[in-house]
Amino acid sequence: MNIKEIILEQKENHDSFYLYDERRIIACTDALKQNFPDISFLYSMKCNSNPHVVKSIFSQGFGADAASLGEVIAAEESGLPKDHIYYSAPGKSAKDIRQALPHCTIIADSIHEIGRIQKAAEELNTCVHIGVRVNPEFSFYGESGHCSKFGIDEAQVFDFLSGNDCGRVKITGIHVHLKSQELNAEVLANYYRNIFALAEKFQDACGFELEYINLGSGIGIPYSASDSPFNLEALARQTKDLLRQFRLTNPHTKIMIETGRYVVGKNGIYVTKVMDRKESYGKTYLILKNTLNGFIRPSLAKLVKSYSPDQNPQPTEPLFTCEDAFEILTLKDEKSPKEKVTLTGNLCTAADVIAEDITLARLQEGDVVILTNAGSYAAVLSPFQFSSQERPAEIFVTEDGGILS
Ligand SMILES: *Cc1c(COP(=O)(O)O)cnc(C)c1O
């Protein structure tokens, strides 16, 4: 079955649904693995935690970048061993730490948290190796660093290393993540260069070879038609050179890149049905099922744009990338009659507008509207609880064409 046939079949049972394509997801994991043979990958589960998606990506050899205790547990239940699960997030509670410790590697996000990990290790009568998320003295674009709620300032990390007997806790890895959705490979290569330099400095201070360095995310995807795709080969070439240099003194350190949107962002679509159509003062409205509360990013993009004085408002990842961050498609053919319509959702708020006065094939009740780029930060971000609406379904098309839901 092709995608159109699958949509036609699924719309008989669902008024709104996500459709994820495993074949395309695996093409993306393959592209990463082939371009970076010496690097390990983590999947950032928060971008799409659908169990079929998660399992599929883990089966491609990816570990887990877990952002909560819930994700640590989900990763373990999906079959990942402890040393492939990394738990990095601000504000972990003592309970989060206690329950996560036996199942993953914890990346401490503050000096206080290191104290809480120490306490948990005492309670469990164990010694633990942890990583620290460093807020470095460089920015993503290579300027000086700045304040952040994430991680521990580089200077504080080095103070800590020199002044503390860590007791039951040993810091054996570092994690740096400063930005998502970058499309310039050169910027990312320079950022990696700075992290390798930081790692060398860290090793000098602690006197042993680090177990791992997590270079964070950053690899972006083209959302808008005017975006050029990320040049993975260019980043791979430069990273290989950096690694060759780094390996001279650090033969064993595991190097990791974590990514969410690169592997799933473009490999999911959102399908929503026309529930009603109406004319008001000469304007045509299509009322769709579950927009703001099913796939929030299009409505948010419209809101951000309408409140911003800028022509192109700054992205606020992962909630908003740009106004034209998805295409709006139908199943009608090229020649079918067109009309000017405004697309809204079925909630009792005027804020769930996806598009205003656009030209679209003429649709009737029961026809579908398709939104692209709905694989990441889509289902997971939706306020499903608002007005107790039915949730969109999530359909996973397996590599061999099977349908899982
Ligand atoms: C969300 C997040 C990611 C994933 O970002 P993508 O742009 O989806 O690749 C990676 N690392 C950290 C620390 C994150 O918070």
C-alpha cells in the first residue's frame, strides 16, 4: 500500500492521526551511522516517545537520551541496557535520582544535584560514575559563554573538581548541548572543536581519560521550503579530522551525538479530517479535528507570528521554528477546483487557526488535510487534556509495510 492508500484506510477509523514511516526513519539512522562510523548515537526520546518509534530507533543501535525518569524506564522497557541510557535534565528530584540510578548513567545538571546523587549512592550503598552537563565558556557560535538554566558553568565544574573529594561519586563524562535546529554544518564543526578542547582541559584536571563525551544535538532539518538541508557529509569530514587529533591522546573515550528531530522530524505526517465547513461574512472556514490540541505547532506558529513585530520571529525550539514549517496538503489531484479557505480546529477557542485565507483544493466533510514535518515535537507537545477531546491516533508503518497502532 502506498501512503495515500494507508491514509484512506485509516481515516475510516480515525478523525485525526499521526502516521510515522519506519522506512524513512531507518534511512535517517543509516545516514548518521554511515557518515559517522566512529561515533555512537543517542535518540532524544522527548521529541517522539511513541513506543514503536522508540523501539525501531533503538534497534538501529541508538542509545537513549532520556529527559525524565519516565523516559529512563521506557528506554529500559524497550530493551536497552543500562550503559546505553543517559539521563540528562534540569531539576531531578531525590526520588528521580534514587529510582534512576540502577538503570542508567545520570548526567548531573547542577552542583546541588551532585550532592543529591552522592546521598542516593550512600543510601544504595554503592559508588557511581556520573557525567556532568557543562555550560561552557563558549557559545554555540563560538563567542563567549552565557548564563543558562542548563548545566553547570565550566568554571564551577573545575572549582568542584579541584576542591572536592567526591566520595561515592566520580565524574567520568561530559555533556554539552547548547542549541537545536542548526542548518550550517560549519557552525556545528566549530562547536565540536570547542567541546574537544574542553574535554582535553577536563582530562588534565581530573587526571584520567574520560569515559565519554556527549556532543549534544544541533543537527537541523529543513522545515521551510527555503531551508537548505543540513550537509551531513561536510560535518562528518570535519568531525573525522577532529577525532583523529583527539584520539592521539584519548584512544578509548566514547564519543556521542544525540539527536531527535533529525531521525523522525520529516518522517511523520499529521492527518486531520474536515468536520464541518461554513461561510461567515463571505469567508469560508473549514473546521478540522484536533489542531491546537492535536498538532500544536501550526497554531503556535500563527500565534507567535501575530504577536511578534519581526517579519521572521526567532525560533523557540521545540515549540516554534518558523511560520511555514510544514506544508498543508490534500489528497485531491492537481486539477481539482480550488478555493480560498481558513483552516481552524474544533476547540472552543479562536486560537486554533492553522492557516488563514489560503488557496486549497475544495474539500468536503470527511476529506482530509495533511500537515508535513510532524514526526518530532508534535504528538508529544499537544495539550490533549483541553476540553476532554479524543486524542489523535498514532499509526506506525513498519519497514515491510505492516501497520502498528
Ligand atoms: C531536546 C534535546 C535534544 C534533541 O534535540 P533535537 O533538535 O531534537 O535533535 C538533544 N539534547 C538535549 C539536551 C535536548 O534537550
